[in-house]
Amino acid sequence: MPDRDNVTRFDMPRPDLPAYLTASPDEPIGCHLVDDTLFGTGYALSTDQLLRKLEAAGGLERVVVEHEDTDHYGALPGVVERFDPEVVVPDGDHAFLQRTYADLEADRLVEGGEEVAGFRAIRVRGHTYGNMAFVDESRGLLVAGDTVVRADSDIAPDRRWSGPLAPPAEMFNRDTERARRNLVALAGLDVEDILLTHGEDVRGGGGDAVDRLLRDLGLHWEL
């Protein structure tokens, strides 16, 4: 059932991954239906499960793929076939879609700054070239994708963090230095809740959680 923000989280299964990735199959992939927009799809293996959940929720109008990693778009072909939604993809990462699913095209490419279903697209390069987060400050809501993860997630670096957030560990990034430096794009956002793909969502105190992470990383910013 959707919560107070009309957000429904779907915890989707993860396949067994190589041991060196340190990611446990027991930690689910968080996909989020916000109103009629789905952020992330999970892996292809969870397509049938996702479709059942979406049917029970009443369907959707669009899918937003936050970046090019397969846990964010693997089930996209099945979702498109069943619901024919608008497909929104970061411009910097859209080539992955053409490489992986030759018959599937994005309906809209976003570069950062655009409005998508009431959210503003924020480009935060580094995890991937076109990696995006999406914020709706009118409802205090940030959809993080993999821009940040829960501090106790398998995807987080193995160190102490002062708050509930961490950046993805180095092995999961295209450019870790850039990914961490560009987190300043999240500074000063008026958000309470942060929806995460990896780890439990942050419910309450989202702005403070971002500030703590930036301080942990030694980043400085001006508002």
C-alpha cells in the first residue's frame, strides 16, 4: 500500500553475484512507484513479480531509469510490453538501452534540471556518466537511485558513517572521485524522505542525512 507520500516501495530480488562484489543476494533492490511513476525496475529475473505488483497498484504512466546499471532497467521490456508507459532515461546513459534492448527506445532523455512527473532531475555524474537523482521539494522527497545508499548496505564502503547515508563503494562506480565530489549537488535540498535502491529508505531528516554525509566526505559547499 502507498504511504503518506503516495509512495509504494517494491523490494525486488537480486541474483547471486560474484563474491568479489561483496553484495549479498539477501539485500533487495528497492524500486519505487510514486503516484503513477516507477523509479527503477530491478533485474530482469524479477519481471513477473514486478508486473504483478504494478497490476495490484493500478498500473503506471511512466518509468524513470536513474542510470545504466542493469538493476535499474532489467525488467523494463516487460513493463513496457504490459503497460506501454513513457520511458525516461538520462541522456548520458541512454546508449546502454540501445546496446541491451535494440528494439526498445527511450521516449524522453533528460540532462539535468528538467521536470519529470513533478520532480526535478539532478545530474550527479560519477557512479555512471549520466547518473541522476530526482527531487520534489514541495513534498520533501528525494529519489536517490544509486547516488547515495544506506550506510549499512552491502553496496556501501566498509567504514563508519555519522548518519544513515553513504556513497556507493569504489568498485561500483565508473569514477569514484567524481561521484563523491558531485554529491554537493544534493546540498541544501529541502527534503525529509530519501528513497534508496540499496538499503532501507530514509524516512525523516533527509536534509540532515545529506549534510552529515557531505561532512563525512570532507566536502564543502555554499548555498
